Amino acid sequence: MIDARGLEKTYALNGETPVAALRGVSFGIAAGELVAIMGASGSGKSTLLNLLGCLDRPTAGAYLLDGVDAGRLDADGRAELRNAKIGFVFQSFNLLPRTSAVENVELPLVYGHLPTAEHRARAEAALRAVGIAELAGRLPPQLSGGQQQRVAIARALVARPRLVLADEPTGNLDTATSADILRLLRTLNASEHLTIVVVTHDPDVARQMDRVLLMRDGRLVADGSPASVLAGSAA
Amino acid sequence: MTVRTALGALARNLTRSGLTALGVVIGVAALIAMVSVGQGADAAVRRQLASLGTNVIMVYPGTTTVGGVRSGAGTAATLSVADGIAIGKECPSVAAVTWLKRDVAQVTYGNQNWSTALQGSNASFPLVRDWPLARGRFLTDSEDVSAAKVAVVGQTLVDALFAPGEDPLGATIRVRNVPFRIIGIMVRKGRTSWGSDQDDVVMVPFNTAERRVLGSPILGTVNQMLVSAKSPGAIDDAIEEITLLLRARHRVPEGEEDGFTVRGMTEMFETSLMASGVMTNLLAAIASISLLVGGIGIMNILLVSVAERTREIGIRLAVGAKARHILLQFLVESMVLSLAGGLLGALLGVGAATLIGRLAGWPILVSPAAVALALGFAGVLGIVFGVYPARRAARLDPILALRHE
């Protein structure tokens, strides 16, 4: 599903010394895996997420998503890839504020190939899948944090992607709601056979995943079950 | 799809959208109203010109000079009825000639009396002045020859002397105590551009005026001649023919002043036509500037909107929008704003023009061309001033846009 080979990313800041955010990262993720990418801030995990999400291109190395070399695509090609295969969930939800929940969920379909007539039904089905079908008409400010994140997850699911990328999905939520959202992600992973990659700095979140990739200083330093990786990092 | 997105974005910010479009509304309204008013002023001048008669040329006698004091034009008795007859016979570019004798006269009917203009003319007067009769008939040449005591009256005189519902036709009025039978009533002609009431008049045959009412010392002298040329293009030829003929008839030696004045009506109005044309252009220019300012307003708001919605743009890019989707969305927003503003402005402009026309008493011409031009201008404005903000939005980096606070 995901095949990252020697990914490097270097930012050149206005002629100053280039900053290397990723220094050669290689790993593979199979379809249906539930993976956490962990690391402190500055470890390169956000850069890695941007590359996995086809929002950016690697300076060197190759990133194959479903066999397609995303690094070689132009901006439009990456946009299509994002639209068809990737769903995003963000820490700050990133919903359009003056737009109803169901219209927020429809957003990826607007840029896809599905006939307009089917958008509403698909969006409502996605809201049902995350358990908030009854809130379809609400505006984001009328929803709780957990409900907003569920709308965001529904938006990530609506185009039926192969991969959902979640960037600190519980970062803005209280403990109980965080647990709900993680449970929802686990359920979707199990029931839809969806590949989910969660980026987090929180060991409690990572512990809920099947596999953890640990980043440090732009390198992948550990890869394994949560128990083994977290024990190693604590030591 | 993009159109719906754009409309949705505008609808969510209705107040701001409205205020943004207001600039274009005012610009388009001003443009249409100003051009219409300018053209209305032009039409008013032309209407006055037409009301004087078709292709009319005026011929005045010269001035008298008594002891070095020159009187005004028309005071000398240098034009005669014979001159008028000669012009009608010998000038090929002339269609008809009428000669006039004018004075003020007191008119009485029953217990009413009224001071009005007495005008003696031949039978061609209605033809030359393009002034038809409402009822009855005009004076004939045989009535002129026999100096018959018949009169044709204007509407103001009818209103002044007769009770409402009373039939003036066939009634006998007294002009300077001479009885006249009314045989015709002219249609209402209105005021001249200098404000005198053309309908306040009693018209009698030329010879009748001269011999029976005014008692002129020298017979056959006229105050003024009105000549109509065969076509608008023939006016200049007619003026030249009349001048040459009169100089020959009056035996004016080479190099000396004419002793009479020949003028086309159009000349008199050339300045006012030019002024109204200049005014139209000037007003249109000012209104165009206000439309331009409206367009800049749209660009300004769109730039603010792009900055404010950076995160939204980031979200759209993340879920798969391509740069051209974003570009199109903002372009459509800009065009919808300017076109909606343009349509509303067109309505307002037509309304304002009509109102101004009613207040000023001008025939307001709302030309479809002006409306189309203003709307087209608004559309172009929408594109031109939408491109820059839209390109800025489309070029945003999705990663930075998503992190934008």
C-alpha cells in the first residue's frame, strides 16, 4: 500500500543553510494496517505526513502509493491522488465554519468524479458511519469538539479512500472524547479494512495502534508493536 | 459545481457581498443615468429645433441707423412681400415661404379681454412652421388678397377668452376693436426655448393685419420671413440663393452690407447641441471612473477574502481541489458580484434617469446600447479585477494554507 524508499526532504530557507527535515526514511505499510507515527516536535513526523498525504514532494527518494510514484506527479496529479485515495483528519478539525456538517462532508466529492445527484446520499452515509447522522444540518460551531472531529472523519471517508491520514486527531479533545475517536478509528480500520496512519506525540494514542513508527531527527529509529517501541523509547 | 461553490461562499457573507457589489451598483447606475440624461438634454434641444419647423431659414430686415444710433435687427423696412414672392418663385432649394407682420394687440370676446400677439401671414405659415391645426382650417390666399376679417387662434388665447366647453369656431372676437370670425384653432405648440408662449397668438391674413388692424404707413413691408428649404441638406444652398436674390433685388453694390439677415435655425442650436454632447461625454467619463473604483473595491474585498479564507482554500486543496478549481471559484465570485451589481445598477440607473427626466421635463432616452455597455463593462471589470486575487488564491501552498491561523 505504502512504500517509502529513502525519503529525504530538505528545506532551503532564503539562501541560508538548508535544513534537512527527513534524512532518508524507508518503510512499508500494508493495506489495512493501523499505524502510529510518533516523535517529538521537530522529529520530522509532520514532514513525513505531508509527503504521505501527497501535499508535498520529497527532495530525494521515492514514495509509492498503491504502486503510483507520487513524487513524480505534478500538482494536479497529486490533487487527483489525494481526492481519490487519501482522507485527511486534522488536529483542529478544519471544517468550513459557515457550512453545514453534511456539506462539509460532501466537499471532497465536489472535486471528484461522482455525479452531483449522489453526493448527498454518500455524505449522509458517511455521517451514519461515524454515528452522527442526526447532526447533518448543524453548523460546526454548533457541534462539540468530538462531534466536529467525527464530521471531519466522515469527510475523510466519503470518497472511499484507501488511506486515512490523521494528524494529532485527539490533540484538541478531552480524554473521554479522545478515547471515543480512537475507538471509532479502530472500528473503521477493522470493519472497512481501511489503512489508517495517525501522527501523534502522545504515547497513549500510539498504544491504541497496531504498529508504531518512531521518528527522531529526521530518521526512523524504531518500528514495531506499540509495546516494544514504547518500551525502547522510554529506556 | 464551481459556480455553486462560489454562490454559496457569497451567500454565507451576504452583507459583505452586498457592500462589495454596491460600488458596481452605483457605478453602473451613474453611468446609465448620466448618459441617459445627457442624451435627454440633446433630444430636448433637437425637439425644440424640430418644433420651429422643418429646415427653417429666417430672413430679417436690416437695422435702421438714425443719427448714428443703430437699432436692432428687423427694425428697418427693407423686406417686402414682393421679396417673399420672388424667393418662392426663383430659389430652387426653397420649398415654401411665409412672411409675417407682428404686433401686440388687445383682443376682446364678450366680457373677456386679453393682450396677445397679432400675426399677419400668408397661407404657407402652417406648412413652413410644421404647425398643424387642431380644428377648422388655416387662412387662404384669397382671404389674404381680399383682406378678409377671419382669424386662426392659438390654444392659450382660446383658454383666456372662452369658457371651458364653449366652441370658439365661428365665434366673433374683436382685435383692436375690429371684428374677426374664428375659422381655425392651432394645436398646442408650447413655449420656445427662450420661454415665450407660442400659443398666445391670433393669426390673420397678412393684408388684413396691415390694412385693417395695424394701419401700417408703408404697405407691403414685413417684419420677418420664414423660408423652408426642400431638405436639411438644401439649407445652405437656400441661404445662398436667398442672399444673392435679395442683394440683386435690393441692388446692393458689391462690398456693401446686405441690409438683411439670413440665418438657418440649425446654426442657432449648434452651440447647445455641442454643449449637450460635451456634457454627455463628460458625465459618462465621470461615471466610468466611479465604475472603475467599484471594480477596485471588488478586488480589494476579494483579496481580503482570500486572506481570510486561506485555511478554507487549504482544506479544499487537501481534499483534492486543483489550482484551477480555486482560481475559477474566486473568478466566478468576482463575476457574480460585478454582474449582480451591474444588473441592479442598470435598474437603478434607468429609474434615476426616468426620475431626473420627469423633474427636468426632458425626454429621457435610456438607450439599450448604454445599458449593454455598462453591463459589459461590469462583466469585464469582474474578470479583470478578479484575476489577481483568484491567482493568489490558486497559488497558495496547501501545507501553509492549512496551518494558516
